[in-house]
Amino acid sequence: MCTDLIPLYPVYAVMFTDRSVTGAGLSGAQLSALFIIWSATSFVAEIPSGVLADRFSRRRLLIASPLVTGCGFALWTVAPSFLAFAAGFVLWGVGGSLRSGTAQALLYDELAVLGEERSYARVAGRVRAAEAVGVVAGTALAAPLLALGGYAAAGWASVGACVVAAGAAAALPEVSRRAEVPDDEDDETSWRTVIRDARRYVSAQRAVRRLLGLVIVLTWVAALDEYLPLLAESLLGQDDSPSTIALMMLVVSVGDIVGGLAAAHRVAVGKLGAPLAVAAAALIVGAWSGHPAGIVAVAVAFGVFGWALVIADAALQDRLSSASRATVTSVAGVGEEMVAILAFGSWALGSQWWGPATLFAVAAVPYLVVSVVLVARGATTSRAARR
């Protein structure tokens, strides 16, 4: 929760484009360039950090993650400029990669120790909901912080939240996995053991590859949530103050919370098709509504997308080995960053002709495609079963 209690979250895209901050607000292309730098850094760091998590202490990586990210927020606050923003995103990318895959692996394996693996979706959904609560709290703090001390106050509060998150991570339990990751030879042999095990699971099991692909695709709109403040700004019209935008982001966060809690009711992956189609339609309607109330439909869409992602991730974790769980999950993280880079590049290109509303509506198309594939596959499976 503390990791996402960041007052800068709902307004940093607006801060980057605010001319009063840097003297010349960043263009849409420059904003997308920063996001691409962010994703490229995560792309490079994902699998190495996953191997680290499978080879060494996962808890220690979760402690380091927010501290690295917090250094980036401090840099933005002290010296706001394009170069500082870029360096901050590099730090954020490294910090995020230390957490990506690591958190899921630690959670699943700790549940496995208790014999509660089937509870993963429910607990992971609650974790996602708690993270969204953190976003809500950070967003709620953004308005008074901006009123009291501007972007600087929001920046330093974000740094403080990262420090608190590191302290919370230090209190997490962690069972030793030395029996699963042999350490009786040299380090190089142990690293190779982890990588070989991960490669075996991905290459030998078609179900693992399909679930990895589904998890990756389901992150598509999540990459575009960095542009949500711009969509809110377009829906507001003349009343586009940072404080009002922050409040609209609260609505989307509520959708994330509900979606996370809904993961307690686990369904088969094959039944995700219809809900995804409804969510895609809600995103299109909300984005094109031209009214602030449209953000409610957007929140519904993001809630369903988040719920579906938890369900798909749980199905994936059920098929992995503890010895390489974080590494394989980081493969999904690599795919996620590839999707993000594609999304950011598409936004940079599309923003030359279209506004945020149209771009978000177009972003719903991949979900419609996935929903059709899942429904068609489910129908094929049902016919085969009847035969």
C-alpha cells in the first residue's frame, strides 16, 4: 500500500507539461519519450532482477525497490527538467523491476508453505486493492499538498512514502529457499540452475506460454494509465485544475479497488472473454462521453481489466516452480514493458492527430480482440467435450 501512496502519481504528467515548472512545458512526444525511457529501463532490468529474486532474498529486493524509486522522485523535485525527469524514470524503472515478479513469487511461496496456494488469487486481489487504496490516499493528499506547497510538497511527500514502504517491506516474512536453489557449488552454477529451470517451464509447457501471453496483453491499457490525467483534463473542459484532475483519478482508483477485491471469486481463465468485452465497451463509452461523468465508465473498465489480470496471474503461478518463479514472472514483465513501449509510441504518434478521448477508445481494441479469442476458444473446448 505504501509503495503506491504517492501524491505525484495523479499529477506528474500534468507537472511535466506545466510551463511554470520547467519554463517550457514538455510536448506530447517528449512525454512519451520519457515513458519509453521508463519502459526500456524496466525491459533491460526485468529478467536480471527476477534471477536475483530467485537466487537471493526476495524481501531484501522489496526493501531496495521503493528506495531506488524514491531517489527518482527526489531528483524531479530538486531539479525539474527533461534530463532530470529522464534520470528519475531510469531509477523508477530499476526500482519497479526489483519488485516486479519478486512480490508475486514471495506471496505465492509463503502461501505454499501454509498449504494455501489456492488462496493466491484472493490474497493477490486484496494486495492489488490495498495498492489502489494507497493510490487513493496519495491522490487525496495531492490536492491539499498542491494547494499548500505546489509540486514540491507533493514530490517530498512521495519520497517519504517510499521510505515508509521500504520499512514495511522489511517486516515481511520470508522462508529460506536454499534447498530449492543449491548453493554447494559456485555462484555461476546456481545462476545457471535458475535460468535453466525458467527456460524449461516456458519452452516445454504450452499452457505456461499461453498464460504468459494473456498476462502480457492484459497490461495494455495499464501502460496508458500514465495518460489518464490528460483524459480527465479533456473530460473536464474549462475546469481543468490539477486538484480537480486528482479527484477524478480517485474514481479510477476506486475501480481498481473493487476489481482487486473481486478476484476473491476466482473463475476459469476461459470465462474472462465476456467481462473483457464489456470493459472494453465501457472504456470506449467513457472516453468518448465528453463529460466528467465518463470517468466512472473508465473506472469500471480499469477495475475489470485489473480483476482479469489477477485471475490470469494466479493461473500462471499455479504452473510454476518456486526455484524460478520470479524469473518466469519477470518474463511477463519483459513482455509488459514491450507492450508499454508500443503503447507509448502509439500515443506519441496518434497524438499528432487525435486527442486523449480517441486514443483511449482505440486502446480498448486489443481487449475486444482478446475477448473474442477467449470466447471462441471456450466454444471450441465445449464442442470437443460434448464429442
